[in-house]
Amino acid sequence: MNRIFALIAVVASVVLASNADAQRVNQIQTGVRVRVTRTEGRPLIGSFIGVEGDSVRVMPEGASQAVRATAEREMTKIEVSGGRSRAKGALIKGLIGLGIGAVSGAILGAATYSDNNATSCTPNFGCGPEWCIFICSKSQAAGLVGVLGGSAGLVLGAVAGIATGQEQWDTATLR
């Protein structure tokens, strides 16, 4: 019983400590990469300039001098970049590649399937119903090519994810 209470205490302290570590907006250093999610429009990503009154000032990516001020009432969230994770990028982009590859492979397999009959077959070359080893129906063609396409998509997506990484964002509190 004591172990259960000890485990609950450890888990609670980790959760509370992670919430306590949330950075406040007025503690963000100038030049840090931030993402401001606004009530309307696309998120604003750029370099943190500072806080002025109730507004957060950010220099958007690609802008040389155009600093944008966003009022607190227009913001739903502000996040600080925690860097890029190659492992997270490989996982996310690998799974996206798997899905795209599997679906497009299944569609391609079903669309290109043709029923090999004796008139279009070279004898003893592995076609016709008596030689049905891998692909005997349209659904099997879709399944096999879907698996192959999904495998290729998984590998290509994971490689792309390792190369580019996935940005991690840590939420900052407004007040």
C-alpha cells in the first residue's frame, strides 16, 4: 500500500513540476523563436522582440524590419521553440509516408490488376489459375502492392523526417 502512495506522490510531483516549469512571456529572452497562435488567422512564427503593455512583439520569419505586435486578447497561446527532434520527425513523417504509400499502392494494385487467362499467358511461365501463387484476385493485388507501397513510404518518410526533424514547442504562460 505504501508503494502505491509513493508512486502516486512521484507521478504527482513530476506533473506539478512540469507545469511549474512553464515559462512566462515576460521571461522569454529577445531573439528566441516563438509561435503565437491568434484567435483569427494563421499562427505567427518568428523571433521574440519583447512585451509592450498588453502586446507581444514578434519579428516574423523572413521579415527584415516588420515587427508585429499582437494584443493579449487576440492570442490563444504563445509557445517557445524547444528545438528540432529527428526521432519525432522520423516517427511522424514515417507514419505519414506509410499511410500515403499504402493507400496509393492499394489503389495502383487494384487499378492495374488484370485477370491472366490462358490466351495472354506463355505456357510454363507462371500464369493462369493453376499457377496462382501471389496474386489471384483484384483484392490480393491491392493488398500486395499496398504493403509494398506502404513499406516504401515508411522508409522514405522516416528518412525525410530524420533529415528535417520535427520542431517541438513548449507553451509559455501569458501572465
